[in-house]
Amino acid sequence: MSAVECSLRNLGSDPLSKVAMLDCSVCLNDVGPDHIIKLNCGHRFCVSCLKNCAAHQHFSCPTCRQAHELDPDELKKRFEAYRSSYRSWREGAAKGAVGEVETVYRPASTASAAEVKVKEQCKESEKFRDYTLDHDRKDIVTAHYRDMKTFQTVDFVKKMHAKYSFADGAYRAQMTVREAFDKLDGYVDSSDPDLGLPNLIHCLQTAEAIRRAGHPDWLVLTGLIHDMGKIMFLWGTAEDGQRGTADGPQWALGGDTFVVGCKLPDGPPRPGIVFPEFSKLNPDMNDPRYNTDYGIYEPACGISNVYFAYGHDEYLYQMLLANEQVALPKAALDIIRFHSAYPFHTGRIYDHLMAEEDFATLEWCLEFNKFDLYTKDEGNPLDLDALWPYYQGLVDKYMPGKLKW
């Protein structure tokens, strides 16, 4: 059984009947997950009951009597203190074990799209990712998301995980990073409304902007490689949405990813949520196992433990894990895995599935997003050969030699 499947809620014949509501062990009332507190011993209580217990100077679980603070206000303070301490560790205030990256750059505070700008940005921020504007690729982009919402089901995602598995030493080719870039030469992303140049140019534009901003070299390299998972087109088929041509089906290569196994984004288009009107085309939305807010998942199960629509992000993440010589920090791997998950980091529609560590991942994705999105410029086609000596040094440091793809 996979790690994802191990985290799924097992509720018998009706896996959806109790996901949205939880029982308080004292009053036995059904309470929404936002008003329930789970103690370390595993017993759950509503906020009201815990307040009453704390007011009567009780300091143990009402069910098993394990010692525990019960005051919800005090528990919240301790939770926030833990969050602050954890983020401090993730951001470099504390150093990890030998062999880990010693310092990690702290992301800047997040601003709105209209406020975020990067050096030499070619247009106003709010005009990026505007899927309503008329342009020569609008029909291609619209068709991409229609197909993506239609065909990215739980069964399809599981099939692609199996196809591109690295288990038991499996891989499809061995190449250096530069050799892989040569294979990607000419690939154009059919989901992108902002750039019609080869995807490699976008990667260079992203990396160079991060470099000019003075960020750590591992983040610069992350900018360079973040879309390399699209190399799957070498082994993909049109049936599986993995053609490498600018007008071919690419709905399992690129595009905004969303969680499958629960309700797909709906309602009006909004930041992070594109083409929600196509969600109803997905057959999983007619399946009672998958069409609720939680679907097959537990509250706060963790973003790493859910299935996202399959594409280049997940493939590259798994590929990097499979190569022992890769030395990128966890923050880089998180960015690679979730940078296309706009409903997660921008739309914020999966907060109910997030674990504590996911908030740090979210901050990294938003920081990276400023460079991934706002550097796209068809008037700035950079020269890979001229820039490559610098990037080869980063490759040699963090992901040297022949890699398994």
C-alpha cells in the first residue's frame, strides 16, 4: 500500500458519512473540524467542553486521564510557538545534521499580485495569468484545461504514478541535466497564456531573475530545473495527454494542478482557480467517494499525502528523490512538487487538508511564484549556451553526473 493510501480515512462502507463532522468525547455532539481539538493521546473534544474542563482546573484528558493542558487559548499559544520555532528551523535560524544545507534563505513577506514586481517585468502583474484576454493561443489554453479537468481522475493519476515509478531501480533513460535540456529544446507549454516561446526560455528567465535578486544558489538552480519534468513527453502518448508539440494534448504535462479524490474547484474564476466551469466534466464528481470537500482524505492529513493531478511537478519530484547524488534542500523539492498547485498556494482551497509543515511549503511556493510567473517575456529570449557555464557549476554542486529519468 502506498504512503498516500495509508493516510486515507477508512470509514467502512460509507467513507464520506463522517468526514466533515467529528464527535466530541464528552458531549458526544457532532462538531465541525474547525471547532474540535485533538489531544496528544488521540481523544477529540469540542472547544466548549475543553473550556469548561479548564475552568474547573482539570489538567488531564477527560477520557484517559493522561496529563494535558486543556485550555484552548493556551493550546493555541503553544501551537503558534511551535509553528514559529519550526519555521525558524526551516529558514536557517538553526542548523541541521551534517550533510544538510547549512542555511536557508528566508522568504520575503507575501504581497498581492498587483504589488509584486520583479526587475525588468514586461507587463503589469495583474495582467499575468489572465485567461479572459484574447490572444492567439487562447483556444489552445482553454482546450488544455477542459481536457485536464475531464481526464485527470483518481484512477488516471494512480496509473501515471505506476507508469513513471522509480521503484526497484526503474527508470526510462540516463542523462545529464544539460542532455535533458537539449531534449526539451523546442517544447512549448500549451497551458501558458503568457508565453509562446519554448519552455526552456521560461526556465532561464526564471533562474536569471532569482539570480539577480541575490537569492541562494540552490534557489537559482530550482528556477532553472523546475519545469524539466515535462521531459515526460519523450515517453508519453497523446491518449495520456503527453504530447510535446505546442498544439498537442499536454494535460498530463503542464497546467495548474488540483487535488483529485475530493471535490474539484468550482464557483467563479478567481486567483488560483482557473476554468472552474470544467470541473463538472470530471467523472469523479459523480462518484460519492470523491465529490465532497474531504473525499477520501482525513482533515489535516498533509498536502504531501494527497493525490494531485499528475504532471511534470510530481514526476520531477520523484525523479530527484530517486537519484542519490541530488543534494537539493527540502525547500527546493517542495517548490518543484507544488509550484503548479495554484489552488493550494494561491487559491487556498485546501487549508482543511494542510498539516502544520505545509504552511512553510506554501510560503516557499509563493516566494518562488514571483519569479516563475512575472519573468515571462517573449522579448527576452536568453541564450542557454552563453549562460550555461554558470549553471553547470550549480548542477555539479547539487545534481552532478548522469541522472535516472
